[in-house]
Amino acid sequence: MAQVQVEPKLYTFDEFISWYPENSQVRYELHDGVIIEIPKPRGKHSNLIGSLIEQLLIIIRQSGSGGIWNIPRESIIKPKREKSGYEPDIIVLNKEVLGDEPRWESESIIQNPDSVKLIVEVVSTNWRDDYYDKFRDYEEMGIEEYWIIDYAALGARKFIGNPKQPTIFVCNLVEGEYQMASFTANTTIVSPIFPQFNLTAQQIFDLAS
């Protein structure tokens, strides 16, 4: 007797938010209608994220933006496409315009690109999400700046070279398209959003130790 293939249920963004379990110990994202379990950062991945947040907060305070910009513990990005939703590793928000986010206070949802100064994704085994899906969706939304930190050199060779080497990409929105600048080894990161940022790529990779 032939087996019938059952198509997986595809969720809209709102269905995904309604489904999302409260106080979950696991992160979830919605990718083209499919709910994906995202392991919480651990080990080196977690060290890098935590240490980089500290560095960014220092720069925010030193620049005088401490009362304006902040880094929330959790948030969900709603792209223009109805069947996707992401939880960035790091997001810097502009509190001056958060009042225009109708779902921020109740659901921690961000859908207005003006609310976002920077998104950082630290690459893990699902590297295609960061290099393709999120790159496309953050660009389409109009997110001003997006960093891809590939400290373990997991991405494709067309991005990080052959042989592969740990690389950071700073993607800056210019006339609606991301311009990608790559940084490796002892090259100092250049960020239009954080011009005071003076760490090299290697110093950021070392934060994972």
C-alpha cells in the first residue's frame, strides 16, 4: 500500500507568534513558513555574543547614545515576507522610535527598519540562513547595517576564500542595496554606524575564547 506524503504545515508570521511557547528554553525562527528550532548559543558562540554586546554597549555609552540606543535580550524581526520571522543574535535598537512599533511592548516584535541601528548574526552550522535568507530579508526591510561574523569559517568559499578563513562582513545599506565589506585577521572593522569601533577582526574572533 503506497504511503501518502503529508505536507508539513506552513505557518504565517502571526500563527508562528501565537504558537511560540512562553518561557521557552529553545529559540525558534520561521523560515518560509516552517518553524525551525534554533539552539541557544553555547560555548564559543555564546562567549563571542556576550563579549561583543559588552563592547558595543561601551561604545554606545561613550558616544553619548546610551539613553537612545539599547540592546534587548530578546526580539523578533518581522520581514516583509509574511512567512518568516527571525531572532537576531544581537540587535541595537533606537528607543526614540520604538513607540511607533505597535507590537514591541506586548510581543517584542520589530517590523519598522527605523527602529534598528544594527543587526549582528554569528554564523553557525546553518550558515546559509545568515548569508542568504537573512541577508535578503534585512536588505529588503531596509535595515541600516548588518554584520555577519563567521568566526569558525563555516560559510562558502565564494564568501570567505579558499582556503577558508574566519571573516566578518559589514553590510551597509546604500540606495536600497547592501554593500559588503569583508574583514579578516588584523584588519580593523569599519562600521558606518559605529565609527568609534576600533577592534580588528581577530580581536572579535578572540572574544569566543
